[in-house]
Amino acid sequence: MGEQRKTITDFKHPPLLRWTSVNDVVMGGVSDSLMQVSDEGTGLFAGHLSLENNGGFASVRAPLPENDFSGYDGILLRVKGDGKRYSFRVRTDILFDGVLYRQEFDTEAEKWINVSLSFSSFRPSFRGRDVPDAPPLDPSRVFQIGFLISDKQEGEFRLEIERIEGYGA
């Protein structure tokens, strides 16, 4: 019996997601980031993380046209990073701010890896702080996804994404 997969994006075929950057400039920082499609047809989350002016995060997010992932176990990322640690984020509403669900993952410099993020392992968070009394992530309400880099990892960063999928048994 094979594993069930549901493509969220592969950066080549519709739906092409509309990514927007949300960086620490919202609180006075000077970090920058973009999600672009590379010449190879992959997603590229890249920019510069600065700790100036009490800054220290850069992120991108995209609303999803299809939101129901009930029956799936989690999200599978196919990524090539720079050896830094990133956070994958899910929102169960369409608000700009509010509780989100996050899971950190490490990358290996210049090496493609698969990262499996089970829905049960996502932690509720609000502005970088855990929210222990929030309900667990509801896979039937995945309205927005995103990537973030923080944790004082100052300097240039680069995360290449081949695809993002829902996976299930």
C-alpha cells in the first residue's frame, strides 16, 4: 500500500501560490527576503537576516486555494538549504496576525533532503512565543503556509524548495 500525496505547490504547475514577504521591518528591523521562482523552476526563499534595530526574522507566506488536509498525516518538503535552521508555518485562518502553527527543520548545505513534518508535531505560536492552551493544528483548515528564518542566524540565507506536499498513509 503506497503513501498518499497531495501537491501543494511544485513551483512549475498551477496553482502557483502568491507569496508575500513579512520581515522584521514591521517592528523596525532591516531584514529582507523574497520567494522567487528560480531558473530551474524551484522556489527560492532568500535574503538577508539582520539583527540591527532589534530585528531578526525574515519570512514569506502564501494563501492556499485548497485548505482541507484531513486524512493526511503532515507536510513533506523537498528542500536544498544552506545548513541553517528554518521554520515551516501553517495558519488555520486568513488573518495577518494571530496564532500560527510552526515546526523547525535543519538543512544541509547544498544537499537536497526530504523533510517530513507531521501535523501532530506542529506547535501553536504567537509572535515567536509558544501558546500552550491553543488547540492542536486542524488539518482540515490549512489556509496559509510559510517559511521563516530567525534565531539570530545573521547574514545571507538561501532555501530552495522543489515541492511542498501533503502526505498520508
